[in-house]
Amino acid sequence: MNTLGTFFLKVLFFSGLTQEDCNLIVSHINSVPRLSLNNISPYEASFNFIRKENLDKLKIGKINYDNIDFTIRLLKK
């Protein structure tokens, strides 16, 4: 299961995260295809409910599958 809790299982404090960090994390989590969504990602499935322009305003995007990272290295600057 790929949730924010799983992503930050070893992180104790969230106070150092910026909104940009959170957007990046959510983009990675929601770019993973799910069997329950017929092998499409939640990002792609959201197009049935939310226009891409609105996702762009939220600064949430699709991450190529080969670039998805669920490690803390994602936030290293």
C-alpha cells in the first residue's frame, strides 16, 4: 500500500516539508498503477472527475513509472 504514512514510516516530523514537497510526494504515490483501477494510476483515473487543468493548478502531475521513488531520497535537494 502506497500512502503518505508508508512513505514516511521512518520520518518523525513533518514540519520541515514544504507544499512543493507534499505535491511531489503525492504525485509519486498517485502515479503508481493499481489493479483496483484496471491497471491505471489514480492520477489517470482522476481525469474522470477532475479536469487536467485543475490538477495542474494543484501542481500534481504524473511521474513516469521508472522514475517513481518511495524513498526519502525523493526530497533530497
